[in-house]
Amino acid sequence: MKKAGKATVMLLLALVLVVLGSSMVVTYPNEYKLIRQFGEIVRVVDVPGVSFKIPFIQTSASLPKELQIYDIPRSDVITKDKKSMIADAFVLWRISDPTLFTRHLNGQVAQAQSRISASVFSSMKSVISNMDQAEIIENRNGKLALDIHGHIGNSLDGYGIQVLAVETKSLDMPDDNKQAVYDRMISERNNIAASFTAQGNSSAQKIKNDTTKEVSVMKSGALAEAEKIKAEGEAQYMQILSNAYNDASKADFYNFVRSLDAAKTALKNGNNTLILDKSSPMAQIFYGY
């Protein structure tokens, strides 16, 4: 009897443990717990910890709660100016609604990635087809990714998916025409540089011509002013001389000095002989008559 009683207690204890284990639900911080009853989702547990469900009737399943990263397959896209480019991008996403995610995608991450890939490729194709190749290259610093993400919008909300960001790892030309594109871009940049250089040279020549003209005008004005001052000085000089030798006595002295100056001028370059006619005014001065 005692042995039978112990066996019954042990059996009951094991049954309680099984029931208790079947009714407990442990939720970790990086996951959602879906509680199903007869195949239908009756509750979603998104708070870490221990919760309970009806044993043997309700079941639980896990879905990832953390941020997901998906590498989009490389694909060909055509720009507005009909240039072929190869886009390589990745997506940051997460499950925003576990119920919708399970209902439409059977809770399968692989199906979600396939849906995301189609949506991102459609958005990328639409955005890039409205931009020239040069514009795409200039906007690779972030604007292109924002435009692609903005074009996706809320198209995946119905699947319980939230796309947080789309980043392009590379957006390059196919290998068969890459060199030709690079050569054309270099040629275009050289033409732009030559245009800027020509504009700079033209502006420099205009400034130089204007400066030369201003200097010439200033020099002409300065020379004219100098000639005017010189003429005024000579006029004053002649007036002073006229006033100084206005009477006869001073006039004779003036004639004497002028004669000496004339003789001095004639006796230059080793010439120390002065031949005068007795009737010349200078001879008359020397002879005193």
C-alpha cells in the first residue's frame, strides 16, 4: 500500500510538472511569442518574461523582434538618359505587426525577404529611371537612398513589415562600358575646366585693358598738368626778367650777361678761340663801344 501510494504521488507530481511546463511561455527580449488556439492567433506576447497559456490547447511560436538586415540581390537598372547601371543595396527592416506577418507570410522570414526585394527593386527602378546618370552619381551621398526609401512608403505595412532604411552599397556601370563612360566624364570635366579657364583669361584681360587705359589717362593728365605748370613758370620767369631789366642801365647789364653766356656756349669742346666781327653786338660790348 505504501509503495502504491508513493507511486501515485510521483505520478501526480510528474503530471503537474508536465502541465505546468506546457502552460508556461518564456519570452526573450529579441523575440515575439505568438499564442495560437486551434490554429488561430489569440495573443501576441512582446514583453520579456514568463507568461502562461492553456496547456495542450494553446501552442506558442517565436518570431524575431530585433532589427533585420537583408542584402538585396544585384540588379540592372536603366537611368533617365538610357544608361545601364548595376545596383547593389541592402535593407534594414523589422517585423512591426507579428499577426499580419504570420497571416500573410506564414511567419517565414524568407518570404518576407522575397517581398522586400521585389518592393525595393520596384522603388529603385522607379527613382533611378527619373534621374540622369550624372545626377545619380552626385546624389550617392545619401539623397538617392532617401528617395528610394521614401518611394517604398507604407507599401509593406499590410505584411507587418517596416522598412527602416535602404542603403546602396554600390551603383556602378557594367564592366563592358565602364571605361567609355569614365572617358566621357573626363572629357566633359575637361571641357568645363577649359570653359572656366577661358572665362578667367577673358576677365583678366578685360581688367588688364581697363587698368592700362586708366593709367594712360592718368599719365596724360599728369603730363598736361606738368606742361601747364612749366609754361606758367616760364611766363613768370620772363615777367620777372622783364621787370628786373626795365630801365636802360639794367638793360645794358642784361645784354652784357647774355653775351657772356653766348660766348661761354661757343667756347666748348676744347675750343678756346672766339672770332668776332667788330660790328657784332658782342664785340661792341667787349670793346666798350
